[in-house]
Amino acid sequence: MERLLITVPPAIPMVSLVGVSDANMLAIEAAFPSVNVTVRGNEITLRGPHIDCLAMEKLITEMMVVIRSGQVLTVDAVSRSIAMLEAQPSQNPGEVLSLNIVSNRGRTIRPKTANQKLYVDAIEENTITFGIGPAGTGKTYLAMAKAVAALQAKKVNRIILSRPAVEAGEKLGFLPGTLNEKIDPYLRPLFDALHDMIDTDSIPRLMQTGVIEVAPLAFMRGRTLNDAFIILDEAQNTTPEQMKMFLTRLGFGSKMVITGDVTQNDLPNGQRSGLAIIRDILDGIDDISFMELTAEDVVRHRLIGDIVKAYDKYDATKSVPRPIRNA
């Protein structure tokens, strides 16, 4: 049996590490049932198998890095950190969870999983990045955070957010109202995310001056977009021709992020999705990155991750032919 002593620096309040009612420490102990943990003052004593004690020490050290970054340590962050350390190859939770993308009204937007960190890094390093994954993985939200950060750092002069105006069984012509009123529901999720990242009072002014533009994909045709951060959301609802049209809008000094979920296609009449085939077309081209996010990266309610996994399992088995029973 190993005995290992961890001394927590005075700069880190013990309550921020162990959590309210010891919630964080209980989550850590549950992940390492073979290790006995004793907390006295600012000292944590571990007793158990050598390899498990070292793994728990690594986890606690990473949690202290997260706290030093100014982030409040939660049970969710502990659980995600454990998953990162158990993954192959393992990641450093402190590095992932302490990466600040953009801050607004005291709220800081950061990646919450190792895959999200790789996605954010890919956006930074490449001119065109494809973020492909199920709902709730943060692919659009993080892309918009990077766009706002680029605007604040004056790396670009404007942000352009776009979506295809297509939903299952709906046509714009049959919706009531003016053109703006018709397309507003399709673009509303992008507005909602903007309100988390930019002062609400500033958004109308920035849109009026063209610094932020939110428009349907059809409005991109014939344009060349220079010095802009351009995001295409719900790209699975583009045809191959629309995808080509959008990608060729790229101008000098611009960056593009295209997000979507290839398992959800609302195109009518069984049309092919431009997102589904784009990797076969562009794979291997320098300065273009493809990032896959999975159910493990879902950062909404924990049930969403379970729902996505259940659908993936169902989709994988429904194509398997059932055995024929003998009469």
C-alpha cells in the first residue's frame, strides 16, 4: 500500500478544491474506490495501490491548475477531467479547462472537453475548419466565441454568421411576415449565442454598421468576403452546389468555420448533403481542417449525451438484417 501526501498551496482555498459539502472530493473518491483519502487542513493524504495514488495525485494537481485560472471547480469539471486522464492518449485537464476564449459580463467561455480544445486550436491554426458532430457539442458556440475574440483582437473587421433557411417540411414562402420575419426563426440560435458573448446594447449598433452580419446562406451568393470571420451553421442542410458557392466566398484575411451534423439532413427529396461529401473532396488540402466531435463532447444536459449515444447505437444496428425464423 502506498502513502502519498499532497500539500495544497495557501493561495488555493480548500473549499474551492473539495467543493461545497465535499462534493468535488466525493466525485474524485468515487472514481478511485481503491484509494482511501484523508483531508486535514491543507493536506490531503492518499493510501492505496501505487498506480491509483499517482493517478489521483495527477487529477488533484490538474484541478489546482483549473482553480488557479480563476475557474470555479464543479463536479462536472471533475468528471470531465477524469475522462480526459483516462482517455488514450490522455490530456491535461488543467490546460483544456483553463483556456479562455472570450469573456463578457464576468462570464468566460472555455472548452470543456479535450476534443473541444483540439477544435478551438484547429480554428486558430487553419483558414477553413469543419466542425462535425451531434447537437450540444459546442461546435457552433465555440466557433462564435473564436469569432468574437478575433474581432476584439482586431484580427478581422467583421463577423458573418450564416445558415441555410431549410427545416424539415417547411418552406419560407408559406411562413407569414416579411422576409426578415420569415428568416428570423432560422437565425435565432445564432443571435442567442451572440448575446452570451457581446453586450446586449452593442449588438444592434454592430449589426447596423455591418460589423456583425447574420444572414441566410442564399445572401452569400456573388460576394467576396475579405477580413472577415465567417461561420456557416447547420451545413448538413446545404447541397454540394451551395457548399461550393459558400467556400468560394473566402477572401483575403478571412477565416471560415463550417459546422453541422451529417446524421441530420433536412434537405427535401432526398438530396445529397454538401457536408456529407465535402471531406472526400477537400481532404488533404493544406490549411483546411476537419474536426469530429462526438457524444462525449456534449456539454448540455447530461441526458443529451446518453440520447445521442442511444441513437448512434440504434443507427448501427437497424441496418443489420434480422435472422429469419424457421417455420
